[in-house]
Amino acid sequence: DSVSSPVEMFFFPFVGGGHQIPMIDMARMFAAHGAKSTIISTHKHALSFRESILRDQKSGHSIFITILSLPDDADLSDTDMSATPVTDTSMLEVPLKKLLLQRKPDCIVHDMFHRWAADAIDNLELDIPRIVFNGNGCFASCVRDNISKFKPHETVNSRYEPFVVPGLADRIELTRSQLPAFQFVADGMQKSKENCYGVVVNSFYELEPAYVEQFKKQNKAWIVGPVSLCNRNISDKAERGKKAAIDEQSILNWLDSKAPNSVLFISFGSAARLAQEQILEIAYGLQASNQPFIWVIRDVFKGERTDFFSRFEEKMKESKQGLIINGWAPQLLILEHGSVGGFMTHCGWNSTLEGVSCGVPMITWPISAEQFYNEKLVTDVLKIGVRVGTLDWLSWNMEPRASVGRDAVEAAVKRLLGGGEEGVEMRNKARLMGEMAKKAVEGGGSSYNNAVALIKELRDRRRIDDIKYAA
Ligand code: UDP
């Protein structure tokens, strides 16, 4: 009967990119807590996680995929989260509505970047609780909300003049150059949150307590992460939906040969592209630092690699100082390895949270979107990271030049991994955060309890509905 059957949650992730990964993990986590999770996707985008869901089903979890069919000839490209506006997914509106009319789930969790979904779902008047996933932590959301509300960026005269974000528990300074696509994201969030039932957040209370409290004053919210920790499946960790460009065992062997906490892992997420000049500066800086490293480079060279880079790759291989991965890397597996002692990251929220969960301090190098806020959380609030330099995001993708020189790269690597007191302190703090993250998702932990509470609330709602019908 409807009271005892499991609570059914629909998850409607964004198409590809860094937003899809955490929502799949979240669906998995709720299924592990006893809900029936259904992931709504397209044929093309489901290919990247289909196998992992099949594995979950085989181990007895109640998790499914429902495919929305696109109109003939229609194609939805993968999202490049660094581009604005992001992919328009509104061609999914008709099939989504049809699905919701056929099967009334207990809730639907949708990504804020399906900007049309709020109206589409609410206008159906089916009384299905609509829950928003915004892809960020509470700190970044509070920063964005307070900039929207108090407009401190309008009080400065240039793109590079710092302003303080009012109304936060910590003193946070930003510049206008660090607010790319601000209005677009703020409007999208605003639109999604109007009339929503609540917000689910991939974070954990102990990471940002002041900001969780602040966020919860404005939003009905469930803080349920880090969701990446809920997936114990090794193959999923390695792939994160894409086939890794290198077999995991050879990476693990390479890492095994290095001293504990000595290796720097360098990755700029799934979307960012670096100018060739910038890549060379990083290469020189890494080489000069003498620190072992794993560097994930995707198709940045657009064809020909320069002579310098080919020689560099060869040299790093011979000296065993560095391992270069051309393509998708098993990021979680690498970060979890005991030899990794630092993470040079673009501060995408997933990467930031994965670094935290694995107890790894960071070198921050934000490129776009809310990455600039996440950097502040890491360096100014948590104090588990050093920034490698300020840059103007506009120059990053478009101009063939380097914003951060080799000396700055070398200095940042030495500061974090060179054995100095500051680096050691950051590592100890990061390790503690990592332990707290794991506790949060274990039985009785804060995120665990929040996830259970959401399921219970949805079940109670259903019970009230049943009573209403019976009356
Ligand atoms: N990722 C990965 N291998 C790669 C690049 C990225 O597994 O080579 C994963 C990473 O672990 C994270 C996600 O892709 O879960 C990237 O999300 P994030 O929010 O950090 O950045 P975005 O890609 O959205 O800029």
C-alpha cells in the first residue's frame, strides 16, 4: 500500500558537466537510505552513468533511470559549465511533464540550471514537492545572496578594487573581476527557489556551520553531503561517469612509489581550458619545485604539443617526478591515496569538497563562476589552502597569455609541500576536516540524519495525503 511502499524521489540532474556527478551520487545515497531513487536523463547523457546504476541495482539498491525522449533530430550537447548561458534544456519540458503526470513521485529534485523546470513543474499543480539542487555549498550561496542583496560591488570604481561582502561571519573580500556571470547565476537561482519546497546541499554542517545556519534562515534546506563519500564502488570512483584515460592500477603503482603526503595533484575540473602559455608556466614552475606531481591535462593543446611540452613530458617520465594524464583522470582515487599531499584546483565545488573529504590541503586557482567564492572558503575561512595568484578570468580562456608566472607556481607548491610549518598546519587541519566529512555521512552523522529526516518528511506528507483522501 502507499504508506509502506518506499518514498520515491525523482532526480533531474543537469546534462553532463560537474553538476551531473553529484546528483547521481545523491540519488545513490538516498537509495542507500531506503528511498526509491529515479534518475531522469536523456539517452545520451545516461550512457555515462548507466553501468554504475546497474551495479547498484545488482547490489540490491532501489535505483532506476528513466529516459526522456527528445523530439526527432534534437540533440542536447554536454554542458560546458564555464560558458554562459549554459545549455538550454527546455526541449525536455514536454516529456518531463508527461512523466510527472503519469507517475506522481514523492518529490522531484532538479538542478537549478534547468531554468524552465520551476514553472513547468509548479504549473502542473500536482502537489509534488519540488526541491532544488544548486551545486554549491552554503558559503558560496550566502556570498552570492549577500552580493545580490547589498550590492557592494557597485560601490567600487574598478574591476580590481576589492570590496567586502557584507553580512557574513568572516571578512570576505572580492573584486568585480571575480564575479563572472554573477547576474545570470543569481537570477537562475532566484527563479528556481521561488515557490520551491526546499533545497538540498552537497556539503556538511561541520564544514561551514556559520554559513549553514545563515543559509537555513533563508531556505528550507537539507545538508546531505559530501555525497561522493556515499559511493564506495571503486570503479565508479575511478570513472565518475567517464572512462579514465589511464588505467587506475598504473596510477596507484606510481603513487605507491612516492613518500606519504609528497605528491601534488593538479586538475582544473571537467570544463576549464588553459592557454598554452599558461600551461608552460605551470610546467616550468612544477619542474623547479622538485615536488612529485600528477597533472591532468585535457585537450588543451588543440592538436600539436609544443616541442617544449613533449620534452617536458619525457623528462618527467624519466625522472619519475611527474605523471601526466591526458584526459579524464580517476580524481577521487588519486585524492584518497596517502601519497597525495596537495591539490592544485580550480575550486569547482565538487573538487573542493572532494579535496576536503580526502583531507588534502589545496593550492587554489579559481577560473570562473562561484569558484572564486570557494577559494575564499578554503583560504580565508577553513585556512587549508594557499592561493597561487589572482587572475582576471576574462584573460583565462580567451587570450593566449599566462596570468600566473612560473615563480608564483613554484612558490605556492613549496609553501604547501616544502615541509614548512604553514603547510604542515594546513595539512593537519585538512585531515581533521576529512575525518569530520566521513563522520557526517556515517550512521548518526549530521548529513546522514538530514537525509533520513527528508525521507521521513516526505513519507509523513504522503500519510497526511492518505488521511485527506480517506476523509
Ligand atoms: N573529475 C574527474 N576526473 C577528471 C576531471 C574531473 O573525476 O579528470 C570529476 C571530479 O572528481 C569532480 C567533477 O569531475 O567530481 C568536477 O566537478 P567540479 O565541480 O570540481 O568542477 P567543474 O568540472 O564543474 O568545473
